[in-house]
Amino acid sequence: MKAAFIPLSTSDSRGPGHLLFPPAGGTLQTFGPLAGAAGADVWGVEYPGHGDRLADTPASSLEELATLVAGATPRAWFSRSVIIGFGMGAFVALETAQRLGVSPGALIVVDACAPQRLSPEKTAKAGASAIGRVFGRTGLTPVAGYRDSPESWEYALDLLLGDLQLLNAYRGPARTRLSCPIAAIRGTDDPASASGDDATGGWRVWTSGPFVGRVVPGGYLGVLQPGREAEFWARIRRLRAAFLGVEPEVA
């Protein structure tokens, strides 16, 4: 079995490392360009049955997935890291923190409605948007020959549909708040977040620490579009600065 955590980029920066949780249907290849532009240490979680862990048995529930991730996570390292969860990855990250019994340095959630507001309708909208990205050839599962190989298309869709089944069955985490800062980022055109408070203010109840909500241009997971990498990390630096009450670092 290959490791759950894979280094995506390294840096001489003395700032905290970042741990990325992929969205539904995502593999760590999703984050290649994004990690390369970070100017910081970036790690990613590879879910079983995905990407470099394709031979591993997929989790049968989102809760089981978080349990597997937590079992492979050093608590001290997790507590120092900035955790960034995209879509489904936001819930996996929160569940992982609850199982570890420790808050990360900060939790940033991207295009994920607050857990208490999960509904089949929101999941269906997010799923339709993600499937649209796959058929639009800008899918979340880049693989060799993706655009030209029927096998690659089938692989991408199988991953996405399998993860959407986990989301459909997920009923949200235990009401245990974290103590770390939480930032929630939502795209203006994300179809699963029709209300501006769905993916921003709704996350406030999940921490006793600082909270920041941001609405940014784009649709569901638009922050992962090519060419937006520097913009994304600049926003992360500003969020960290807001939490700490200091001027943002210059890349």
C-alpha cells in the first residue's frame, strides 16, 4: 500500500506547510500546477482507490475515509499545518481533525457548503457541475492521455461517481468544534451554493477561533483553473495574515 500523504512541492520558506484534500473525483495530479506555485511546502492526501493508490480498496463511506486518513496522520504535524479541503475534501478534512482530536494550524474550505446544510439537492448540483467539468475536458482527474483515451474518461468518471456516492450517504460530522481559524471560500457561480451564506457564514459554527468568509469570482472549484495559481496562494497568504493580525507575506 502506498503512502496516503505525498509531497507535492518543497520550499525554503519557514512558514507552515499546507496539506491539500482533493474534491470528489480528484487525485493529487489535480494539484500539480497549484502546488508548484505555492512557494511553500505542500503535501496532498491521496485517497485509496485514486491516483497512485489505485490498487487500494476505496473507502465505503466518507467516515471510513477520514478514519483511514487519520490513522496515517501524525498529530503534531497535522496541528502545525494549514489544511485546505476542496469540495468533498473539506468534509474529509474536518472529519479527520475530529478523529485525531487536534485542530490544525488553520482550516480552509473551498466550495463546500457547511456540513449542517448538506442536502441531496446540493450534492446533486455539485455532482452535475463536476461531471460537466469532466465532459468539458477540464476534469478534476488529469491522467495520461485523458483527452483522447476512452479508458481515461471511464477512469475519471468512475472516480467521480464513486465519490459522489460517499457524499450522498454522508450525514455530516459530530458537533465537535475546532479551535483553529477557519476560512470558507465560495465561487460566485457555484451552483451548489445559491445563497452567499451556504459555504461561508455556515462554517462559522465549526470553530471557537477566528472565522473569515470569502466569495471569489468563478464557478465550482474555479480556483483550480489553470492560470489562477498565483491568485490562489496570494489569497491564502492574506487569509493567514488576517488570522494572525499581521501584514501578508510577499511571495
